[in-house]
Amino acid sequence: MLTVYYRNGDILTPYDRADTDPATHAPADLPQNALWIDLVNPTPEEEAQVEQWASIPIPTREDMGEIEESNRFYSENGAQYLTAPFLHLTTDDHRIVSPITFIMTDKVLISVRYAEPKSFVIYASRTAKGGNGLINNRTNSLCILLGIIEANTNRLADFIEGVSEKIDTASHRIYRRPDNTRPMSTQNFREILNEIGAHGTFLSRMRESLAGVRRLLVYITANSSPKTQAKDTRSWLKTLERDAQSLENYVDFLNNKINFLLDTIVGLISVEQNAIIKIFSVAAVGFMPPTLIASIYGMNFSFMPELTEQWGYPAALGLMVISALIPLYFFRRKGWL
């Protein structure tokens, strides 16, 4: 899908599709005040249309997936090509990271994406409302890019806050259990491990996205002349760099908490297993004396006087009970039970 946004006073407005090219559903000629061209899962016809407008090549999906720095950030035909990973929600409720390429020209920003992060929708809806100062006569392609990155950073910050709360909840389930609560079962351990593992995977993807965005901002700062940027734009750029850096640090902190929780759970599993083994060990030791007594009186010797006495059977039972209680009393005095 190809959408062209143009400046209409102090808002961004998508081009009316009533007067569009039937093949691409885009205007035949690029509007003079166009600021942003958004390509979502573009068709070859849409790519050709944008290439005709901007006189620059559009990278393919395979090109966008390259991980080398030189393939993610470069200049060609007077345009800057910038690729960064963005976190987004898939149709099966999984959050994954997909590369999105931004092409900055002197007049217009071109975004090429095969995913639909909500930050793009948020930014488009914000710029569609007047009076917020986002769009003015000085707005250029860099301002649009920084606005999208800011919306993405704010959304990642919300995600991190949510994950932090869930990690704290899982921590309370592990550490703040009442004394009279039954020990955690295998199912409880499995559920907490799955939950913490999912949080760890999500945080690793958020860190990947933040690191890619921060590298993009650093590249823009290093390859843009201060003379071509307004003072407020430079300040905005530095603020976004600091925000991305601080979020990265906080994600690292949460990852350390997750690793600590995982180590704690593994330790608790070992403690529970040792407690179970201790119970069996104590039971085995406790039953050894009664078993010895029963074995003695089970021998087939012809001369065993107790066997003919009336008090022999209850005496043997009493002796077994006493011989079982003595080890248990000894273990209790030693603090082993």
C-alpha cells in the first residue's frame, strides 16, 4: 500500500484517493507539499511509482534484512538510506522485530516496511490533529523521521514499564509466599519459568530495536551538518539519543533481574528436590530398626522362646515402634527434620 502525506496547514493529510492512478492508488504526480511517502508491503508498481517520483532506487526486502552497518546506513543519489529494527505485533499475538528502511531526501521522507508497527499509526494520528506544533513550515523529512522514532520510543517505554510490573509480580510469587503455603509444585515452577522466559525474550527484542534506533540516530548526528539543521531539531535529536540510551540501560537492568530470578528458581527446585530426598532418607533410616527386629523374629530357628509366649507378639510390635521413634527423636534434636 502506498500512502502520500502532504502538509495541509499545521497537519499532515493523506492524499485523497479519489483522484489516483488505478494501478498504484497514488497520485499521478507527487504533490508539491508532500512530506512523507509510506510504502507498506509495496507492489512492484508502487515501488516503480515512487522511484519515478524521487529518482532513487527503493531497496528490496532482502536488502533491508542485511545486518552489516554499511548496508543499513548509506547515501546514494543525494538521499540517505537508514534501516532500523522496529518491534511490532504479529497476527498470532507475538511481538517480533522487523527492519524498516527510511529514505531521506531534501523534500520528502520515504518509509519502506513489510510490517505494521503501531508507532506509525500513532504518529499519523497525532499529525492529523492541528494545534500540537508537530507540523509547520519548517517541517522536513528529518522532522517526520524523528517524530516516528519518538512515537516508537514512547511505545517501547510503555512496553518496558509493563514488563517491569510483570517481573515484580513474578518476583513476589517466588519470594513472598506465606509460611503455611504448600511448596511450589512442578506445574508452578513450569509456569513461572515459561513466564520469565517469555519476558526475557521480549526484552531481548526490545533491546535489539532500541540498539538499532540508537545507531540510526548516531549516524544522523555524525553525517548531518549542523548548518542544515535547526537548533530545536538538533536538540530533539540529542534528546532521542539519550532516551534510547536510558531505555537500553533499563532493559539491561531488567535482564539482570530476570537472570537472578531464573537462578533463584533453579535453586528453589534444588531445595524442593533435596527436601523430598531427605524425607525418603529419613523414612528409610526410621524403618531400618523395625525391619531388623521383624527380620530377627522371622528367622526359622527351632529354639526362639519369645515365639511361644503370649506377650511375644505385642512386645515385638512395641519394640518396633520404639526403635522407629528413637531415630526420629535423634534427627529432631539435631535439627535435621
